[in-house]
Amino acid sequence: MGFNYLDLNKDLTRDQIQLKMSVREFAQKVLRPAARELDELSNPEDVVKKGSLFWDGMRKMRELDYHTAHLPEQIGGMGLSPIELHILFEEIAAASAGFAIALGVDMFPALLAAMTQQPELIEKFTVPYVRDREMKMLGCWAITEPAHGSDMLMPGTPYFEDPKIHGEVLAELQGDEWVISGQKSAWVSDGPVATHAAVYLTIFKGKGMMGKGMTGGGIAIVPLDLPGVSKGKALSKIGQRELPQGEIYFDNVRIPQNYMIAGPEIYTDMLEMTLAMCNGLMGAIFTGVARSAFEEALLYSKGRVQGGVPICQHQLVQDKLFKMFMKVEAARALSRSALNYNLSTQPPSVQYSIAAKVFCTRSAFEIASEAIQIFGGNGLSREYPVEKIFRDARASMIEDGANEVLGLTAAHNLLKKYR
């Protein structure tokens, strides 16, 4: 890419600027062409085959320690600050939204284990993950279910506390083990390839649920090689085809009691922390996608001739480019601020992360759509990258919570906080 955006944060250190440039160079040279090739595979099972470009890209990110970005330096992680995390994910996503999301969910089990501060869990799940350079450990976030999607991401709302509603993956304590049964839906990112899962589930005790409605939840770290675990086929979808997604089934899967790292007493708080982090990172990721669409359109407009001049000289195109640029800069400003605040403050203000996710994903889609318009007929061709960017951006307004439903959660928080 020939465009180098001006970073308005003049307080970035030399190391942070170097991080931005090094991640950009790697992502554009390695991940972008890999994502393009994976996108063209007609069978999603070919994406997850050992030796595919998916594994190559993920392994090369391991070699650069990107998988440890959110893990503390004390245990070997990069220990990036919130702004540095935003830089990392924006630059990766500018090359490939799918690889950025795959990296984000990969960290989940190891990060949650580290947050427990339990030495046994850290030694079992976090330390080996940090040291892994051969893709022997790969994580996923298993929350969405066949009959429950965005409604599982509405903590604090009346719907979340409705006693008639609860999740489908159930866990019951039997002796010193938890027994887990149920199905996670086909939208589990990294599900087909993961070795470990952070499973968000519903806890039962005796004949009743421990908690009211969705508040009766828990979070367990589950190795996916245990008896009773099985997986569905990799999902075929219109966008983010380099990101493997698929079902996970649990049939009386037994885990040690301490693998359940959160119960109903803290589940709502943990879910809000999860939502603040994930929606914040989605804001960073789709700032990168939005920027990529804008850059493609800008560069194309300088070379495409219509009416005897490059189309960038036509005022209508200039107007489009300016509005696209404005949305990219607004997306970065909001998503960086939300991520920085919510990863530095407890409890987080979830409405800001939701605002970042909703605004940035919508902006990415709108900018990608305008990029196609600037490309004209060429924008509809798979020969040009804006067609893929458009499909990738469309998926973002549904994943990690549908924008409309997330907006209701944010509105509910606003009504409680502003009196």
C-alpha cells in the first residue's frame, strides 16, 4: 500500500511507532496474500487442513509473539498497553479481518487462566501457550448457541434476567468434576481448529439453575481433546473465509472442578469485562478494515481515468473520499479511546466499547460499499480486493453481537447511569 496515515496521537513512543510499522509490513506481505488465497477456496474444510495458509499465517504470528500481546510480561507475554493492542489489531485487520479475529479469540483460554491468578491453571494453560511456536495450542471463545446468539451478550437488561430463558450448554457439579453437555453453534471462531475453549455456559445444581435467567452462567476452560467433545464441519460463509468457524458438541464432558473459573456469583461481571474487551477489539479490527477500503479507493482513484482525467480529479469522487477518510479517523479516535479506558478501568463502561464496535463495523461496511462505487464495475470483480473487504465488513455487523442488540444493551446502561 502506498498510503501512510498521519497518527494524530503525538505521544506515541518510538517503540509504538516501530510496532505499527513492523506489524503493517508483516501483515501486508504475509497475511494479506494468504487471506486472499484462502478466500478463494470453495471448500472451507481446505482452510483448516494442516499445512494450509491458515496454519502458516497463524504460526508466523506465533513466531513474532503476537499471540501473547494481551498477556503480562511476567509470564512471557508482550504485555502490550491498550493503545498498542489497538495498533496491533488495526494493522493486522487492514490486511485480513479473518486473521485478526482468529488471533483475538486464540488468546481467550490462556488469558482467562492468567486472570484467575491460580498457579495450577497458569502452568496448565497459559505458560505452554506463551511458549508454543508450533500451533500445538489454539484457543477459541465458545459462547454462541443454536438458539442463543446476541441475547447472551445483554448483561444487566431485563431479558438477561428472565427466569424462563437460559443457555443450552449446561454444566453440573458431580463430586469434584463438572459435567458439561450441549452444543455451541457454527459461529465459534477458531472452533474447527481449536485445542482449548473458553466455554460460556449455564450452571445447574440439583434440579435448579444457579441464578436467574442468563445470570446463572459460568465460564470453563475446556481442553477439546477430552472424551465427549466433537466438532462439526467448518462453516461456509460469504465473508472472512480465512477465519474457520464451526460447531462444538459436549456430551457429558468431564473437567476438574477448578477448570470452572467463574460461577453465577461473578458471571455477569465477567461477561461485561468480556464484552468490553471483545467489542473494543472489534472496534480496532474494523477500523483497520475501514482504512483498508479507503486506501484501496484512494489509490485506485489516482490511476483510473474517466473523462480524460484520473477520477480523483472529479469533485464527486473527492467528496466520497473525504467522507470515507472522516469516518476512518472518527473510528480510530472512538475505538482507541474506548479500548484504552475499558482495559484500564474496573468495572468497565461497556457502552463505550459497544459504541466503538457498532460505529466502526458500520463505518467499515459503508466505506467498503463506497469503495466499490468508486471502483465501478471493477469493484464487483474478485480480481480487486474491495470485493472481499466488502464481504468481510458485512459479517462484522452481526458477529460478536448483532449491532442492534448490542445497542439495546448500551442504551440500558445509559438509562441506568444518566439520571
